[in-house]
Amino acid sequence: MRGASALAQLLREHPSPSLRLFVVWEPVLPSDRAPPAPALVSQLADARAELFWDPSRLVSRAIEARGEHDPGFDVWRDGTIWDTELVFARGALWQAQFPPHTHAGSNVIDDVPVIGKELP
């Protein structure tokens, strides 16, 4: 929940309509067997934020398939990348693979202030 609060704060501090936030929740811990609760989702009620539940961990697998294990990534025991944020340049498009990122970090709570400093 604290990660969602940190991301909501980022959106409030950077009101640019060109900012886009894609939040992907994946099951990692035993308690992660269902999509996030409405109270958590409601924290990110902003037109610039798109929220996804990825029960098959497809996003984590796409990151792994790229062969990049950025030192900033948190990797769970089974190889799932979690509690990680990636920042992409304006205009970046996911196609067969996702584009190169301009920033990678883990522990969303601690890294959101860093990301905020990088935003226009």
C-alpha cells in the first residue's frame, strides 16, 4: 500500500498531462493471489495511471527475456522481478520487446523521489 501512496504522490507533484504511469501487480507473495484491493487501486485514481493485474507474470518474464538484470531490480526466489520501477523516454513503445529504459530501481517507496527529480 505504501508503494501505491508514493506513486499517487508522484502524480500529484507532477501534474503534466504527458506523464503516464503503468502499474503492474503480479502475484509474488502467498498473499498476492488476487488483484489488489479496491482501497489500494483507488489511491491511483488518475487518468494518467493505468493499472494492470498480471497473474501470469508476463511483464516480469518480458523483462527477463530481454536479458537485462539491472542491479536495481528486486528479484524474488523464483526469478520474478518485483517492487521495481522502470522509466522510459517519451514516445517509447513496447513492441516485440520493451524499449530501453532511462531509469531502473527497486523499492518503489524509496525510489519515487529520485524519479520525481528526473521528470520535467
